[in-house]
Amino acid sequence: MNRRILIGLTLLVVVPALVGYFQWRGVKHLKVQGRPVVEWAMALNGPQDVQEAEQVIRDTGTAAVPSLINALEARDSLLKKPFLAIAPRLPNVVGVRLHRWLNPYEKERLRLGATRALELIGPGAERAIPALGKALRDPSAEIAMHAAFALGNLGVPAVSTLINALEAPRDETRFFAIQGLSRAGPEARPAVPELIGILRESNSKNAREAAACLGRIGGIAAVHAAIGLLRNPELRIQLRGIQTLSALGPQARSAVPILLELVQTGDPEVRKTIIGALGTIQPSTPEVGALFISALQDNDPEVRAVAAEGLERGDGTEASSLKALIESLNDPDTEVRRTSLRAITSIASRNPDLAVTAVPAFAQALGDSDFLVRLYSAQALASLGPGAMPALGPLQQALNDTHPGVQSWAALALGAQGPGGEPARGALEKLLTHPDKAVARSARKALEQLTAVPTTATPN
């Protein structure tokens, strides 16, 4: 190695080491249990167990904030980038030794630990807001994310900093700022206009996050602003308005009339999104119930599935809903059948009188080609207790199912019939030696119940 290279490598190691050393000495570091608090903060980065470090940071609380602010201001060595650029071209031994001595990621790990610690401390760390605002723009995505979370945990005092970050040139910075506002929840209501503006932008990732954020913030202003987007001529903006109303949930019930209007004339994608939104808004109106039932016949299986989800929540027309959902158990799409069955189960659990109507549907579904449909059916019949007696034959056949979960629940459903399940005794006894221990336990429990008073089955 010639002299010039040797001198260069020496400077590469010694200069940043000396600068770092004197910077470190110039800062007063709070110590906890004999260690600087910033070391505890760095321990939050792993890879070892972080529970002890988390507890130390929580116990230290706001006393740690000045040291953590100093840690946030630690800058990477000016030689970090040049070193990382030439490292792949260095001999392996030289590169490893230089990396160990230079430790190019040390300051980055220090800043990351500080943001995580401030995130844990939460209220009381308001002095760190300016430093966290800078960290939100850090080149490291992980540091920026935890800085946003820390700001969000501080609530009102940090909202303006997060709003300012929505104007940052980097999409990633803006994305994390939106997540921080989500953390702040209703305290971030001053951000509603800016978030609505993001819904109009081309960045779909940030727009989706903004819609979810508005849902967490809530409030009438967010509802009215989202409704305003429904009249926009651009389809993507209409969709984002609907997604925001969906995120707002029951708060957005005032938007139901315009959603019902749009669903009749809108694009197929708009129709699907509206049906899904109405399912989360949960308006109990006959018009919405009728829409869900009609949507079970839609050409798009995704629309049929979200319609079944809407009916699962109940809208005051459960008898007609149940009938339509039972018909959907013959749907060619697996997800539609699964969703319809979950909806039937929910309706039956809410309305015992309708549960009797559902039993034949559950019995039929025990023969479905999809194992989850069969599993949900067996679970539903087990939950009905003696009411599942009409499904005795299909339940006995389900004891031979290829899936152990179906076999277990079918056994429990048969046991729940008490003496009425006696015809299944022979089949249940065969399962006592089943290689799956859960199946064997269920069979044993069912056999014990055959001579007991019928009851509702419970899982092992």
C-alpha cells in the first residue's frame, strides 16, 4: 500500500474519531444505573431484548429529554458517504477494520434511539418538538417515522410542526407527517384542510393515508370536506372522498343520501367503494339494506363480498337479509361464500328466532369445497347447541372431513346435542385415536356430553 493511500485512510479514521470525541465530551449526559441515558435509548434499537431499556426510559421520563435532544442533533460524519462509496472497492480485511473503527452508522443509530425514546416518553417532551421536526426530515426513513410518531404522541403542541411537514418536498416526509397526525387523533383537527388537499394530489399512497388519518381525526368538518369531494368530476378524487367517509364510519351518516344517489349512476369502482363505505358507516335504513341485497347479485365478486359484509352488521331487515345470504352460499366465488356465511352466523347469533332458519344453510355448507366455509359452518352449528339437531346427519359426515378443525367442531356440535347426539357415538369413538390431539380431545368431550344435558359447545 503506497504512502498516499495510507495517509488518506489514516485521516479517514482519525479525523472523524477526534471530532466525535470532542463533540461527545462537550455534552453533559444524564446517567441512569451507571449508563448514559442515550445508551439506554440506543438499546431500544435492538437486536437484544428492549424491555429493560423501555422501562428505564419510561421511569426516567422527562429528565431524559435534554440528553435526547442532544442525541437528535448528532450529525453523521462528513466522511460517511465517501467511505461507504469506496468500501466495496477496498480489500475485505481493510474494509471490515475501517468499518469497525469508523462506525459510520453510529450517529444514525443514536438519532434513531433518541426518537424511539421520545416516542415512549410522550407528553412532557414538548421541548424536543423543534429537534423532532428536523428529525422528521432525516434521510433515514426509520428515524423520520419514529420522529413523526413521537410528535403525534405530543398532541396539540406538535400539530403545527406536523402540518408544516405536509409541505415538505419529499413524499416520504409527508407520509410520515400524516401518520403522526393520525397518532394525534382529534387533536389534529386544524390539519383537516391540508389533508383534504392531499386527497386531491396524484400520490395515491399519501392520499390513502390521508383518508385514514381523517377518519381518526373525525369531526363534522372532515365529514363536510369529504362530502365536497363527491361532486368532483375526477373519478379518483370521488373515490378518495368515499374512502374518507368510510374511514369516518358512523360519523358520516349525513353523507348517506348522496352516496345512495352516486351508487346508481357511478362507475363500477365507485359502486364497489360506496357499498363498502356504507357497510362501515352502518346506516340503519331500508334503502341501504335493499342496496346490499341487490348487490349480492352484482357481476363483480368483490362487490358481492362487501355487500355481504354490510348485511353482517344488521340494518333492521334481517329476515330478508338472511334469505339473500343463504342463496349466496351457492356463489361460485369462495370469498363471497365465506363472507356470506360469517354474515349468516352474525345474524343468527343476534336473533335466535332466525337461527332455526339458518341451520339448513349451515348443514349444506358443511359439504362446501372450501375448508374455511366448512369450518365456519361447524363452528356456527356448535354455537347453536341443541338448535343444531336438524343438521345431525351432515355433522356426522363432517367427522370424516379432511381438515382437523372441521372434525373438532363437528364433534363439539354433536356433543352439544346431549342424548340427541347418540347416533354419532360410534363415529366419535373412532376419533379417540385420531393423530391430531385436538380432534381426539373434542371427540372425548363430545362423548362425555352425550349423556349430559344438551348445551352450547365451547372450544377446547
